[in-house]
Amino acid sequence: MKQNLILYSMQIAMLKQLLTRKLITEKEYYMVKNRLMKEYGIISDITG
């Protein structure tokens, strides 16, 4: 579980960089983020 959380965190960080650099839209960001949350079994995101 701990390894999954690390992998999830790394992918979310990379995804956030893409959004910050305007390489993806907010809609794309949330679509990918939601898919990653499902794949890694993340139930809630307190960072918003």
C-alpha cells in the first residue's frame, strides 16, 4: 500500500506540472486525476 501511495503521489505531481505549464486543461487534469484515484484506490483527496 505504501508503495502504491508513493507511485500515486509521483504521478499526481507530474500531472500538476503539466497543468501549471498549461500543457493540459483543467478538465483533462481532473479526468486523469480521477482515473488515477480509482486505479490506486484513493478514496478522497484532502489537497483539493
